[in-house]
Amino acid sequence: MTRVAAIDCGTNSIRLLVADVTAPSGASGAGTLTELDRRMTIVRLGQGVDRTGRLAPEALERTFAACREYAAVIKELGAEKIRFVATSASRDAENRDDFVRGVLGILGVEPEVITGDQEAEFSFTGATRSLAGRTDLPTPYLVVDIGGGSTEFVVGEEHARAARSVDIGCVRMTERHAPGDPATPEQIAAIRADIEAALDTVEKTVPITEARTLVGLAGSVTTVGGIALGLAEYDSAAIHHSRISYEKVEEITTMLLRSTHDERATIGVMHPGRVDVIGAGALVLLTIMQRIGAREVVVSEHDILDGIAYKAAEGWF
């Protein structure tokens, strides 16, 4: 057993998982992951990157403040390995060296700026290990990780066999098209056109329509799941592995796009940092479901963080 600290720094949020992980045993053993601490902070590291190509000083400072908090947790719990994975925003930024130096100084490890395909592989591992043997959720799985800057698509059975990352994250779509409050039909159409074009790209290399089970990851999907369940406040245990119908996703997406900022802010499961970007994130999910004909989405709280922890314990890095 290895105690691992996994950090996922994306465009919108930075998250920490400290867990005890056992490696797979034999050909069919999946290994186990026992969670000790899991937390998330909205830092908007990708603020303005799509427009300027640089990480904003205030975004860097928000991220470093979260890193200092996480460093204290990691020290207290005594993690043996630390892995810090940086995704879309830091891949795109001209000044990513400033980011690397800051993280190294606080946590003692360099961010591992992974490719979109690596990001997809980690997400698949984290999301599907706990589904092994579920006869009600047949393979192939399509794992969709809707992030702030990008969305990852992975098709596979026990292991990923095809993956693609495209730039249709909820923050990027919101900043690019600046939907109003509420969004206009023209703005919604522009966002949808970008998503459809990205799906055309994905289909060239990933057989997404072969999927028999759609698994959705990350904050946009879990927030839609919480709304669908009618939760008064965010409840990770209730949301994990909930199954949300296409009709419910369509209803919630329409509501989010037609509502104002203040109306969205009153939703009990809504994190304040998602209020402005949740409409675009929900539209990404809905458009994917329409493209592949999915009747439901399985919502997973196990995602890239869990995948990073598994892979770190197995010596993958």
C-alpha cells in the first residue's frame, strides 16, 4: 500500500486527493483506493488564456494560495508520493515557467504538464476501475471529462483504446462567446456550433458512437447530477454513480441557459465558481448525448484525480 497525494490543476479548479492505494494483483485485480482527503478550490488559472495566451498574475496567486493549503494537508497526512498534474490552461500559456517555479517552491515537486491524451488516459482509469463487473453498465465505456479549457473523450473496456482531447471546456466556451445573462439564442447557437465541430474532430479517431455506457466526469457533470437529484446541497456520495436521463439533462441545460446569474447562484448544489460557466458546461454534455444517442449519463465523482493516484502508486510516472 502506498499513500499518495494527487493534485489536478485545470483551467477552472485545482483539486487534491490523498489516498492509500494498493496496486493491482494478478491479471484481473483492479487495486484499491481508500480516500483520506479530497478537496477542490476554484482558482480560474485559465482566466483570459484563450485571449492573451498568458496566465494572469492574479490567477497565479489564487493557485499558489491553494497550493499552500494543500501542502499543509499533505504534510499532516504523510503522503509518500506527490504527483501534481497540470492540464489545459498551463499547456497553452506562454509564461507557464512562472507557474512551474511557484508550484515547485511550495510543494517541492514540479507540475507534470501532461498532454490531452495522457489526461484522457488518467480520467478513464479513475472513472472505470470502480465499474468493473457491473453487468448493468456494459462496455464499451465512453468517458467524457468536461473541464474548464478542454474536454477529454476516451473509449475502452478494461483499458482505454482510443482518446482525444478538444478545446471545448466550459470556461473556454464562456469566455469565447460571452453568453449574456441569460444567454441569447444566437450565443447558444455559437457555442453549440463549436461543440459540434469539435465532435466532428473527435469522431475521426475515437469511435464514440460505439459506446454502450456514457460516464461523465468533472464539475459541470456532477453539478447537473446534483440538480437532477434535487439536492439541497452538494452531496458527493449521493451524486456518485447516479444515472441521469437524457430528458433530465436537456431540461436542466435549458433552465441554466435561460436563467440569470442570480438565479443560478441560488441553486443549492452550485459552487460559486461555476455560476458563470455551468450553462456552457451543461450544453457540452447535452450535445455529446445527442450526438451518440445516449439515453442516460452515469455521473462519476472518481476521475482524473483517482487515475493519477492509481498510476503514481503503480510507478507509472
